[in-house]
Amino acid sequence: MLEIQELTKRYGETVAVDGLTCTFEPGRVTGFLGPNGAGKTTTMLVALALQRATAGRVRVNGRDFAGCASPMREVGALLDAQAVHPNRSARAHLSALAASNRLPRQRVAEVLDRVGLAEVAGRRAGTYSLGMKQRLGIAAALLGDPGVLLLDEPINGLDPTGIAWARGLMRELAGEGRTVVLSSHLMSEMELTADHLVVIGRGRLIADTSLAAFLDGASPAELLVRVDAVGFARALRAAGAVVRERPDGALLVGGLEAAAVGRIALAEQVVITELSSRRGSLEDVFMSATADAVEYGSPR
């Protein structure tokens, strides 16, 4: 478990994190979201004791992480996949980390196998693609078999197969009872991976809720309706619906249940060719929730 309590971090006059309180629970993937400059990276750096908090505290499994005798056994982190010496092999890189943290040597082979790099473990990291370096960074995070994982943009550079693999791995790690914190700007992938969301803006908490509640609470569902007749929108509006007509002829209908649309179609003797529920994507909801916290926005 990762607990953040009234965390504040200032750089001179700039407040990067402002009284942030939230908890990342074990057994689930928590998406840690926010626009650029929201304070996500700063929060993770303080959590890893790489920076000192101005005020507040971060606790890992009920205790302060700073001064931990074996930090990689407590928290595994991927902050920068490029942070590896290009002339070292993947095996040498992980072996050095294991030795410096007094970790069993066999863990190197185990994590290389888990991330799919066993066959190329002897190659220099400088020859790796970005996706392969991401896998190596994940292997390093897993090296100490930690209960808490902080992963910043772990799927950046992965191909579609790699993204699907990473998604499955995150779910698997959470299923093992670990606390998995996933920071990413790829909202479509976050929607498929996360159970829970912590959303911040300008260093402050915006939302700490399940993915489903975040979507349902901020994005009323609409119905996508296709019919084989013109003028059906008029009948729907007469029944109190809010109707938007798309260029392809489909209707986006709000304010009515599917059954009510069906009854209106029956009364109008109209054949419905498609009737499905639509809701805003995570990207849509995120953009709306963080609109006032964007550091640099385009003019409207």
C-alpha cells in the first residue's frame, strides 16, 4: 500500500504538489493521471525518497520509505526506460542492481524471462529498441519482488503485441496482491487496464475513484440510434429527448432509455437498425475534469 498524506512540494515559489492526500491500494491497478505539470512525477520522486517533501509524508506499507535497508524489495519503479548504460548488457545491468541491493542472483534470470528478454539478455542495451528498453525497465522494477510498483509511461514505445502483453502483466501483478501505480497519457490504454483512478491537477487532488464511477459520474450515457426513415429525430425530441444528428445519419440520443426509444419507433412504425449505448471515453471525461488545471492550453 502507498499512502500520501497532505503532501506538499515547493521549488522556490512554484508549488508542484499542494496538500495531496490519496491512497493506492494493493490488489488493483491505479491509474495516476493529470495534465503536464500536474505534479505526478514529483509525487513519485518524493515517494521514492529521491526528493524531500516540503510538508506531509509518504508511507509505504505503513512506514516511511526513506532509509529503507532494502528499497527494491519494498518498491519497484520505472521512471525512465533510457536510464541504462548503453554498453552494458541487460543481464549485466540487472546483475549490478541485484548485487547493490543484496538480491538473490537467480532473480535476474527470472525477471528477464518474465518480460520476454531472456533470449537477448546478452545484447548491449544500446542496441535495444525503445520497447525493449521499456521491458528492461519493467524487469528492473520487478527485480526485488516488491509489493508496490510505480510505473511511469511503461508502454511508451511498445508495439501492439507489447502493449497487450504489458496490459496483461499489470493485471497479473495486481492479481498477485501488489499495489500497481500506472502513470500514462494513453487514455485508451488506461481505460482497458486500470481499476481505479487518482487524478490530479496543479498538484491538487481532482478525483480518487473507481474507473467506472469516474466515467459514469462525469459522462451521461447516450444512445446511438439508426433508423430506416427520416424525421425520427422530431418524434424523439417531442418525447423530451436531446438529439444530435451525426453526418452519417445516426442519431445520438440523451434523456431517454432504450426501451422508450423502441416504443416511439413502434408508434411511428419505424424500423431501428441499430440501438446501442454510448458514453464518453476516458479521454473525454479526463479532458473535462482537468480543463481548469491545464498548464498550457490552446485558445478557444
